[in-house]
Amino acid sequence: MRVIAGSAKGCKLKAPEGLQTRPTADRIKETMYNILSPELIDADVMDIFSGSGALAIEALSRGARYAAIIDNDKQSISVIKENLKKTRLSSESRLMEEDAFHAMEILSREGYSFDIIMMDPPYGQGLVQQTIKKILEYGLIKPDGIIMAEQGSDEKIFLTEGLHVFKEKIYKTMRLIFYRAEGVKHRS
């Protein structure tokens, strides 16, 4: 696993050991970032269920201004710290060792909102739906912002008022869904 483009291009990243995480393959990451690229420059990004931090690191490497990186697994946090140090992107990020929903509540209370939110939760637990509901409830997505969700290919796409699916990519065991926020109220 490596950073594909930008300031940290070619930098090899560590992934947590074991079956808890599924690092996103480079070719899938390439597709993902081809879609997100026009939105990345100076974007505020949130990476939920981060695992290795690779999605946020790739976004920062490609020009995102700031990344909130969330995971509650100690091994993942240790790996993310190493990856941020190795890529020299620690200063543009905030690593939160928290449950995803608690971290989002904290960020909301602190007044944060994001241009791009990425999530790769464990499959088959309804976490995409639950997480998107909390993102909207807490006002964490900016108007016209993007939510990118990775989920099992057999899981249903979550649809809700204020978001529309503008792109979907299906692979053997997973699917990428790109939502655009429309009509989402933004905190002043």
C-alpha cells in the first residue's frame, strides 16, 4: 500500500495486522481519487473508520488543507501515527482515538464541517446508514460537500433527503458510493 499522488507520492504505508481492517487496494484508491480530485484542493476532509489513515493521507498528499482522522482501535491509531509521521502530514491532521459517533459529536460541538467525508466501516453492520444519519444530524457536511462510502457489494445503498448518489462503482465484494449534499442546512 502506497500514496499514489501528490506531495507524499510513492511513500509506502503500513496497515494494521489482522482481519480487523481491509486496506483499500491501490487501483480502487486510484478510481476513488479520480472522482474526488476536482474537490480536493484546500478541502477539509474527515476519514471515519480510518484503519491505516491511507484515505486521509492520500487526500492531504493531493492538496487537502486539513483532515480529521477517526478510529478507535489502538493498533490502527499506532499505525496511523507512523504513517502520518512518515509522510510528514501530521501537522495538517487531527487524529482522534474515539468511537466514530462520539468523535463526530465532538467535532460538531467544536463547529467543524467538511467538504469531503470518507468512510470505510466494517461491512454488514448498517454502519454506512447510521454514520450518514449522524453526519447530517451533526451538520458535519458542507453544502455541496461529498460523502464517499465503501460498503459490501451486497448491502443496499442508503438514500435520504438532502443527499443524492452521483457516482457508484461496484467491485466483486465491495461498492463505492459517492453522495453529494444538496439542501443540507449548514451551521452558521
